[in-house]
Amino acid sequence: MKRSRNPESFRDDPWGMIMDGRSMTASADLPNKFTGKEHDDDFGLDGDYFGARYYDAVVGRWCSVDPFSDNDVSMAPFHYTHNNPISRFDPDGRADFGSAKKLRAVGMKILNDPALQPRTNTQGELVTFCNFGCREILQAGGDNSLDGKTANQIFDFLSDPRVATPVSFELAAKFAGEGATVLLSAKDDPHGHVAVVAPGDLQPSGTFGKKVPLIFNFGKRVDLMKASFGFRSDNQPKAFILNKDRESVLRRFAERKQKRKQQQQANKQKNQRSLVRRIFGNVLDRLNRRR
């Protein structure tokens, strides 16, 4: 199969492959093509560069192994968007969680990492690793944005509206239920605290005076716990979801709503046909009895 680069036949299939005979000249000279990434013809690669690896739209596969493929052995390490390019997108060529089950599995695995357990330093001070634990979870989902940041720096980073969106605890739990990484963050002097929201129902908390989400906590206690056990009530955390994850989950919500609407319409049409058949059958029965 040959890839076309004719500007007069610039149109793509769902995987991003350009098909001959489909004219669209407006974007022919733009470097970013159908996938939103720049096409690279250098050295005969003929692929789209996503940052972590190259993508070949002709075969709908990556040209190298997913660096986080061990987190999802059910899928081949070369797959693109879980083989569903219409409903999903891949921002940088790395894995995403996509489900509460996968997020929980990764979170529990990282909670058991001995390197993230609290310890006492040479000055006798307790050292915790909340920023490292959260970074490891996000990295497992293909996001390196927390690299090199302290807990307080993570709070400032998430407070940038270009990066993340603040959400309620209720929405935080809902997004986590979709496999999205939602972060709880509180700034403090000298050290803040940050945790990843775990999938699960909101839990009652007397100290917080409201229901709180479950979290993967990397602090004095490293465990799956209520947010009120990991954060102080006098410095309650804010919940943030990265904008790209929010957009991805909202798109899935919209798709489900559309599918439900289509199913309801199909059921309505089915019931209408059934009603017509019953009415027509009753009419025939009456005519037959009159004979």
C-alpha cells in the first residue's frame, strides 16, 4: 500500500492514511496533518512523530513498542488508540489507563514499591515521597509532566488553567472511575502534599465535614485511604484533572449519551413496529371471524 502526498488528493481515513481521489487542498501545506502531529519524511521514515515514537497511518500501528506496555498486557504494544481511532486519540504515543480497573491496578502496584515508603534521614527527619509516587502513576499512564517537581511546585503547576481544571470531589471520583488521573493537592510551608484519586465511591468524613474521595497516598502512611486520612482538615486539598484527560473523558461521556439516545430511538421504533403488527393482527382476526 502506498501513501499519497499529492496535495490535490489530501483526505484521510480514520487511521490518518491519505486516500487518493479525495480532494481537499486547504491544508495541503500545513505541517500538522490529520493526527495533529507533524509528518516526517526525513530519512525515508514517512511517519507522524508524536514525541514518544513514530506512527504509520498506512498500517495503523506504531513503529516501536509502547514504553509503558507492561501495564496493559491485554493489548499489543504497537496498537494505536486501542484499535479505536474514531472514539479515542493518543496525545503523545504512550499508554493511557482508560478504565478504573487499570488505574487501580497501577496505583496499587506503585503503592507497594519499597522505594516510596517513608524513611528517616541522617538528621532524624521523616522523609516522604508523595511527589514521586504521583509522578510514577502518571508516568505509567504516559504523562511526564510531574517530573522534577516538588509537592508545592505540583500545586502551582496544576493551578495553571492551561494545564489543569479544578473539580469538585464528586467529579474527581467520577473522573477516576473513568480511569483518568485526578490529583488532590495542598500547598504548605515548607512541604505540601499531593495524591492521586483512586476509583471508588465518596467516603464520609467527619473532620472534613463532607464526603471525600479515596486516594493513593504516599505520605507518612503509604496506602489506599480516604483523602481525610492523607490531608489535614485545616488545609484541605483541591482536586485537579489535567485538561487533556478531562477532554478525553468528556468525549467518552458524549459518545455514551449518543449511543443511549440511538438505542432509545431504536427501541422506540421497535415498539412502534410491534404495536402496528398487533393492531394489524387484531384487524385481520376480526375480519376472519366475520367471514
